[in-house]
Amino acid sequence: THTHTKGFMDQIVLHAHLFLSLAALSLLAMSALLSTSSAPPPTTVAPAPTMQLLSPAFAPGGQLPPRFTCAGGSQRPALTWLEVPAGTAELAIIVRRGDDRSILWAVTGIDPTLPGLDAGPVPAPALEHVRADGEAAWVGPCPDDETVRTYEWELYALASPTGLTADASAQEAADAADIRSTTRAVITAFSP
């Protein structure tokens, strides 16, 4: 049994030597890798803030109060925005009826440093553009029946000025905004 035990002990010693040798080689390889690695440490990039469009007149996705419709005086709701991207040349606002995409109001040339538009006149150099009905100024939604419709206010941050004049149509303004847009924010409301 002494011989049998000695053979067993020799195997344990041999396995221990092999284990230690492999561990030492692994440490050397990791050390060499770490000392020759020139890759920079990983960095985390925060996502860019998202432009937002808001109105103190109605909740996003909520009902448009009657005073902003043609039945209630057609007041224009005030708008505010946040996180306009740096380098924006101008802003544009297009208001559309959701079901047929008809344009209710189109404004280009808005100064991107403004925090929003109040309910008063559009500040220069911004321009309101003529809709299909021949008018340019805000006229609130005029539902022709009791159908509930959604309306979309779209704020566009433009990489370059549109160069449009006051005689450009609302559709031309929407097309120019689409082409030059770097980002867009939308708020919706519904009206019966």
C-alpha cells in the first residue's frame, strides 16, 4: 500500500505543478495584454436631448378648448418649446388636420432663440403662409360635423433658412420644412 500511496501522491504533486504552471502562464499573458493595449477606455455618451413642443392651452393628446376653434372665436393657442438643437437656422410650425393632412396654419422664419409663440401676432421675421382657403392667419379648426378629429402641431428645427416670402403657400412652407428639418416635435389635440 505504501507504493500505491506514493504513486497517488506523485500524481497529486504533478497535477499541482501543472495547475500552477498554467496559472502563471495565464497571468503573464494577461499582464502582456494589459501593458500593450492602446485602446482608450470605454466612454459613455449621453443621448442628445429631444426637442419638445408644448402648449399651456391644452394637454398633449387632450381636447382643444372651444375658444381655439372657429366656433369659439378662433384664438391661437400659445406654444412653447424646449431643447432646440444647437445650430438651428430657423424654426417652422405646421398645423395639420390628422385625418386628411390638410394644413390649418404654416409659419416659417421663426427665430430659434425664442422660447415659444404667444397668442399675439407672429414676431418678425416669421411669416404666415397662405392656406388652400386663401388665408394665412390662424383660423381654428372648424369641424363640419360631430366627428372627433385630431390636429397636429409640428415644430421643425431647420438646418438652413427656407428663404420663403410671404406669398409662398402653406404647402410650399411644409415642403421646405420637411426638406430642411434636422428634427421635429409634435403635439396633438382633438376637437369634436
